[in-house]
Amino acid sequence: MHAILWLSTALAGTVNLQEIKLDPCTLVTKAEIQTAIENKRNPDELARYKAKGITWAITTNSISEGEARVCQIHWQGNFGSQMQEKGDMQIRVYNAEYFNSEVSDLNRTRQRQGNPALAPIPGVGEEAHYFGYSEKGNPAARVGKLAVGIESLSGKASLDLLKAAVSRVH
């Protein structure tokens, strides 16, 4: 989790919650969410699920959390009336100053441990990185005064969802 996001004091000259009017749930479509859910598994497994007739139920709920706006996404895959699997993920929209601070903090820690700086994710927003414990953790991108992050989904599926979300930030 992004500890830096939970700071209760606003940084000077930054965007506060009242200025973050963007509903994070409008940044992705249910079709894009379904694609991300499906693409997180191997193709053979997905083909078996589709052959059995899996259907996806996806719900979204936009909330304020500290100084961020969060789209809580719940999904469930069903074979008929039988639940096969379920999960949750989030799209977080927050002040870009927190993004910048987290990049700096993680890079200082990585440097102390003898690791290279966070690798940038090319072609997403003005700057993007994977946050977390691996190079394929939770991706986040800075777009102007805002940042957008995908949580609880990893790998290429999370990056594809981040790209879709960032493309709709104006």
C-alpha cells in the first residue's frame, strides 16, 4: 500500500481532494476490466474457462479515501449459477506530489540496498513506474498534477488497465 498517500496534510501548491473531481471509475470500461481479468491468466486456462461458458459480473464503486479518489472494483466469474472465482482491485487517482515523493523514497531505499533506481515504464503518462516489491508490482503514472495507480492486479494486465485509465485523464 502506498504509505505516502495517507498523509493527512496537504503539500503547498498541490491538488487537494476537493480539486480531484475526476471519478476514477470513469477512467476504464467494464470491457477493459474484463480483458484485464482474463489476461492475468495463461491462454490455455482462459480458453477452458470460455469453453465452459464463464460469465463475468463486474461492479465498481467510487469513494474518497484520504486525499485520493478510489474506484473499488469487485469481479466474479461464474459458470451458470456457480461461482468459480472472485477478486478485487482498485484504481486510485491522487495528487502527483505523492507520486513524486514515493518515487524519491523508493529510489533512496533501493540505492541504500545497492539496487538500481526504479525503471520507468515508457509511453504511459508523463512518468510511470511499478511500485511494490517487484518490477511488476502495482503500476502508477503521473499525468500533470494527478497520478493514477492500479492496485491488486499485476503484470501486463495491470499495465494495460493503467494505459487505458491514463488515456482518459484530461
